[in-house]
Amino acid sequence: MAKRVMLIEDEPSIIEAIRFILSRDGWDVTAHSDGSTAADVVALAQPDVLILDAMLPGRSGFEILRDLRGRSETSGLPVLMLTAKGQGKDRALAEHYGASRFMTKPFSNSEMLETVKVLADGA
Amino acid sequence: MPRSGLTGTRIRERRTMIGRRQSDLARSVGISPSYLNLIEHNRRRIAGKLLNAIARELETEPSMLAEGAESALLEALREAADAEPDTDAELDRIDEFVGRFPGFAGLNAELWRKNQALQRAVEALSDRLAHDPFLSTSLHDVLSTVTAIRSTASILAETPDIDPEWRGRFHRNMAEDSARLADSADALARYLDDEASAELSASTPQEELDAWLGAVGYHMPDLERALPPAPEDIVDRAPQLQSRSAKALALQWLTRYRKDAEHMPLSVFREEARKAAYDPSALASRFGMDLGAVFRRLAALPASSPAETIGLVSCDGSGTLTFRKPLDGFTLPRFSAACALWPLYQALTRPMTPVRSVVEMAGPGAQRFLSYAVCQPSQPAGFDGPTILEASMLLVPAGLAGAEEGGVAVPVGTSCRICPRQSCAARREPSILSEMV
């Protein structure tokens, strides 16, 4: 059974690119773009890995992450946080709220694929 | 008579001009010639009855001999000396310096002010880069678009056997994203260009507003007319208002000013104010307005001389000064926190309870003012929103208000660092000055 990755991102082109890259490698990819409902959607879907953008409409990625870490069903979920390059405070916030990994935009496709694999393997 | 130097210097100039001997003048006012000599060389301070007596003997007005603009000059020099303690500036001879070399003293103070303005500009720009929400959002937007283009381009380059439908979709995405990136980069560049130049020319939006209000005398004849121009047009014509934040502050001020003018028309208000000896409480009853509005209206009255200028200071719930209309003899701090003894802060702790008192400003001349202060709460976000406090303090020169200059006055200063009242119970940090009052 394919492993499932959920992407919380509001940029349609990034969603399409990541969906293509991960699907080609055998992942089951779902995406969601609304920050205000993201935490409930993730808790319901229970993906193997979550890719979470820091800046989203409705609710920031950091607030969503804090919410997820406070729920028993998602407290241990591997989360890859996407932040913008040069925003040092975002990285500090991601670490503070318990991101498993973080990646700065722009990133390469291979870097994304490799990181998701590592997270899924629990490394 | 030219108003050069300090009070003592002016006394000497006036006495010489009318041909009075020092010993003769001293005898006339009941002091020793040696004491008058010290006064004339700015080694002793003079105010009150003695100044009045000397002015009478010299056939002039006390205000022509007293210090005015020099107070601000002295404060600026003291601030400069405080900021550069390693220079060992001779603070104990600062009066002599200002009295003997007013031009160089003014130059020093101006250079200090410009230096401060530049430092503030650098701080504002650094703060903007670190915390500006537009920059942060724009940067994230640009980097997200770059990420999308990079990922899509890599897919197209590294997947020669890609399905034609996917290829077409990715090509469309790249075309749209590259156009969006160009727009975002252009907007970002224009924003940085506009804001950087505006911030460098004046340090903070509040200071831009202060500079503009000072230039127009805190009075807007255009807004007193029955059909006033749009506030936006007034703001657009103001060369001192460069940054968007300063323009927004000016619009708020103008809107409030117009509303006050509608409820308290200038010609009627000016006459009523004179009749009421500038008592805001009486004027509030007469016009059916709250005290804060009357304070603003009194401070907006056109003044024909410094002695008729009414000052106004406002602060928010944190005590931060949000509005400053200065007046001679009552120096307002530009950057540091103000004197904790100002009735303004007494009012802040007791919302809706008016505070009236006579205050005496520390320093040369020790001028007295009648102060009225009040703190008004508001609920701009409704019952469930926070209570916002705004306190205001009106400063009326004692002579203008017809107030008795004798009696007990609240001793106040500008700010602890440059206040000479060493034994003040409200002192929060040491002063750089020696006891002078």
C-alpha cells in the first residue's frame, strides 16, 4: 500500500510540481490550501508525512503545527515545514513548535523527495 | 534690541544701550553691584520679581530679557553631552558657552539633532527590514513563485518522456508564474525605493508629522472654512510628509481637526475662550463637547506671539507620547520618556477625572503654566474589544490664563536625564546636571 503524504500549501504550481514528483515515486499525495481548516483535515486524514507551508491564508503554518502537536493523534506526525529563505525567525519558530525537518524555498525536487523519504522511514 | 545670548547678556546689553551704570542699576533694584555683575555674566540665575524689577528699570518687558528659545538649545546640548560622556564636555559652563558663542552652540545643537535623526533613520530601516509585514509577505511570495518555477523547470528538464498533458500544464504554469514573479519583483523594488527615501529624509512618521505641524503652526485655516478642501489634498501638498505612515497620521489629525472645527467654529470659539480665560471646563459646557476635543481646539488657536501659544501633549495607555505641541519654556522630550510628575500621567491613572494644577518647569527661568489633564477611554472595537486610553495635557502660559503666578506649583521637568531636580522623589535615573533650582 502506497505511503500517504499530505501537502498544506496555497501555491497551485508548487502543489502540482510536488504532486508530480512524489506520485512518480509511488506516493499517495493529497493537498489542502486553507490554513483555517488544515489542522482538522490533517487529524482526520492521518497521513504518514505532512508537508506544511509557513505562510498560509486563514492561519499560519506555525499555528497549525502547534495545534497538531497538541492533539494526541498527530503529536508524533513527521512534519516537514516549508519556510522562506532569509527568514531566520521562521526557522526558529518551526523548531520551537516541533517541526521534524524544515526546508527553505526555493528547494530542489531531489531534496524534497529525499527529505520526505527520510521522514517516512522515521530517520 | 537684538535677542542674543542669555538673560544676563541681554540685561548687560540693554543697560549699556540706555547708558545706565551697573552700580546704579544694582542699587535701584536692591542688590549688590557684584551680584548684578554675576547675573550679567550668566553666573547667577534670575527670574520672578528681580527680573521684573530690572526690566522695569531698563524700561523694557521681562519677556525681552528672559530666556526662551535658549532653553531648547541648552537641552539639546545637554542631551548631546550625555550621549558622549567620554568627551568631558564642561557642563558646568554650558550657560557661558551659549551666552558667549550662541552661533557655535546652535551649530553644535543642530549637528546633534541631525545625528540623532540619522540614527533614528537607520534604526527605522533596520526595524523595517526585520519586521515589515509587506516585505515579509512579498519576500515569501517571490520565493514561493521562484520555487514553483524551479520545480516545474526541473521536472520538464529531467523528464524527457513526460506525458503531453502534464507537459502542457507545466508550460502554462511556468508562463503564469514567471509573469507573476516579474510583477512581484517590480512592486517590491518600487516599495523599497519609495520607503527607503522617505525614511531617510525624516527619521520617524511621528517626527514627519511634528515637522509639518510645526511648519503650519498647528493651525489649518483651510479647515476652518465652510467648504474645506479634502484632507487628502492637504496631505499631498505637505512636503514634510513623505512616508505613507506619516501621511496616514496626518489624515487622522486633519479629520479630527475638521470635526472639532465644525462643532466649535473658530470665530465664536476664540471669543468664548478669551472670555473664559481659556478654562477648558467652561468651554466644554458652553459647546457641549468633551474635554479632549476642547483641548485640541484650544491648542489649534492661532497665536500672535509665543506668550499666547497653548501647548498640548497626548499619550496612549503605555504612556508613549503620541502628540506634542511645544511651547516656550516647557521643553518636550523628543526621544526619551517624559517627566513622571507631569499631570498627564496622573490623569492616565484616573480615567475621566480631570486634573488641574499649576506646574513649574525646571531650569532657567522656572516658568509656570496652568495645566489641565484628562484621560478618556474608548471602545473602538465595541463592548468585547479592548479599552483604549488616551490622555491629554493642555499647557496654558500662566500669564495668558490670568492665573496667579505665586503659590504652590508642581515641580516638573522634561526628562530625568536632563532634569536638574536631583532630589526629585519620582526620579528613575540619575541626571547629568547639577542642582540648579
